[in-house]
Amino acid sequence: MGTSLRSRWVFLPLVLALGAVSLYFLRLSIFHEAQPVPENPAPPKKKGPIYKDSHREIAPPLPEYFPLAAKADSPADLPPVPSWNKPPAEHVPESTRLYIGFTRFWPLLQQVVVSYITAGWPPEDIYVVENTGTMDANKRGLLTIQNPFYMDYHRLTKVFGVNVITTSSLQTFAQLQNLYLSEAINNNLTYYFWSHMDVAVHSHEDKEDFKSLYMRAVDVIRETQQADYLLDKETGKKGEWGVQFFAYDWLEMVNVKTFADLGGWDTMVGYYGTDCDMYSRLSMNEYHQPIQDAGMIYDVTNSLEDLEILYRRRPKNDKETRDTSDGQAGSHNSTILSSNSAYLDSTEPDTINSTHFHDLKATLEQIQQDKRDDKFRNSWQLRQNGGEGEPYYYDPDGFEKALQMTIEVGTKINEEKWGHRGCNIREAGVKEGDQWRVEHDGTFKKRKMKRRWF
């Protein structure tokens, strides 16, 4: 009997605990039932990514910087090259192939091509390397002018008469340089020229011993082919050259054998720093890098308002009058007549070293200065941000961010390769064969500046 009572007392705390828990949940249920139901209950939170602000102001379509070319069907519809710049009727014996790479901003590509043609470079020797990553979209006319990768394929090939090579995918700067080298090797060239797309050129019209930019470049070729070129008369040793610089590498002539012997450009260093690496290795191997002068070469950020001015036409009966309305040389012909033939009938060739030439020169100098004054000197690369929904579309902001990240990685690779920060690699005391074998030097102790290359 006593044992039975003790057993009942053991279960009593358990019963009380169960009762307390039941009472708590009962009161909680009554409390919630008494709360008013919200008129617009918040939707349940969904799991997923948090998106950035996607609002983007689409830049307006670019203006037409060469109305005459827009109406042209062939080179015959354009003005003739200025008589003093015309290349020889029969091509010079030397090869003068010129590569110009393109990725973004069509107006600058058009300008550099037209400026080389009007400075005497034969169009058939100019090869635009389309490095947009858009396959055949430009050839088929599928991209619009707001698209950063837009290029007028028809105008280049049918109106200007130049060649276009399209890369199979987007190349870095170093990869593009090796493509030029490979093309030269495959075409049995011993040298070739290449130029940046963000430059504009013209001949030295104000020099007494006038020759066109093109013919001065040909003179450099002939100079390098002389038997006594780079011959040390004291030792009898003949030096070898690697590059011929025209305004650094804004225009450059490349010795194919030299570059091939050094293994080409280091594609691990994709952009900035890869030139430091290449030219330093040339120096380490005692290859000469002469500085030449063929003509004026401007580093530009924008296009002339009307590229017609490069053909050096002036209104008939206009004898050396200045007209720089709208702040640009050449604006006197900015209103194109109803047809190209009417335009040609209403104008006449300018003269060499005229006031119109000096107006053009001053305008290009100002455009170059604008680029130097720009905090982000390559801001021209960001002026188009449309093209969504078009073939091979790539978000423009994402492209720029990825590019800057790639540039930064390449810079770090070059620093690790030579154990040195900066472009003065040779001055750090390293030599050929030291790549990836030296410890960090004192330049790594300095605070590294954060850079943006646009």
C-alpha cells in the first residue's frame, strides 16, 4: 500500500508539467486569434540573389562622323587622296602591311583608317583586325551603333577598300600581338607594321624635304635593308634590330625573326606591362630599338567632326580662308550636298602646307591634349553602352569591370615574373633567364598605388 502511494507521487510532477505546457500553448493560440488580420500581408520572403541597381542611362546614338562615306558605294565615291600624299601608281617593291586592332568605339577606328589612307598608305595594305568577340555579327550587319562592339564592315571593305580579319574570340592585347606575328610568319613576311586604333596621323607638310608619311615609312624599310645598317665600323660587328618606333608604339615596325626568336609576347601578361616585358627582353638580348619619324601621330580620344577634312578639299574660289566654326577645322564642308558628285563639283583640291592644314594640325593637337587632361585617358571606351538583345551581347559595365580585373592580374604576373614593380625592368639589373627566378626587390616595399586604366 505504501509503495503504491509513492508511485503516484512520482507521476505528479510530470502531470503538472504537461498541464503547464498545454496552458501556455492554449493562451498563445488565443492571443494570435485576437490579433487583427493585416489588409495587405507581406509576401513570404523568397530565397534567391540580391540584384544590383539595374538602371542605366543608354547613351544616345553616335553621330555620323563621315557623311560622305555614308553615301558612298565604293572608293570612287570618295574624294581622291591629296595629290602630294598619293602612293606610287605601281606599288613599291617592299611589303607594307599594316595591322590595326579594334575592339570598341567605331568612330576612332574609322578615323585612324581614313587618316592612314589620306597620308598615302595603300588601302589594300591595311588590315583591320576585328577583335570584338562577336564572330560574324558585324560582317552581317547585326549590331547597332549603340553597341560598343559595332563596326561598319561594309564601309571598311567596300568603301575604304581595306582588309578585315575577324578573330574567333576576344583576344587580349598580348594575344593580338602574337596574332599579328603569326599572320606575318604565315605570309612569309620579314617585317610588318602595326598601329593603335586611337591615333590619327598626317604627313609632315611643313617640312622642306617633303615626303608622305607612307613614303617616309618605306624609307625606314629600305634603311634597315642596307648592308651597313647598325654596323659598328670599329668592331665590324653588325647589330640586329627588334622594332622601329614611330612615336613609341603608336606606329611600330616589327622584325619578325627577332620576335619569333624571343618566343613572341607573353600572353600571361595580357595588357598593361606586356609591352614593358617585350621591349625589356629585346634590350636584354641586345636588339636595337631605333626611334624613327614618318609623320605626325596623335594620341586621340575623339573623332574629328567630319573626316572629309582629311582629304583636304576646299570650296571653289576659297583661297586660303580660315573657317573654324564650331571649333573644328573642316566644318566649312560639314553640310554635305545632295550627292557626293555634287560635293566634288563644288570643291577643289587644297594646297600643301596651307592654312587649312595648320587648322587641322591645331585641332588634332587639341584633341590629343583633351586626352591627356582626361583623368581616365581611355574614357572613350565607355561611350557606348547599348546593344542588349543583339548577338553575342555582353553587359558593357560587366565587360569593363572584367577587363580592369584582367589588367590588374596581368600586372601582378609581370611583377612576379621579374621580381620588380614598374616598367624599368632592365634597370633593376635582371637579365634574360632571370624570369621567375628572382626574389622581390625593393620596389615591393613601396606602397602600391591602386590604378584604373580608363
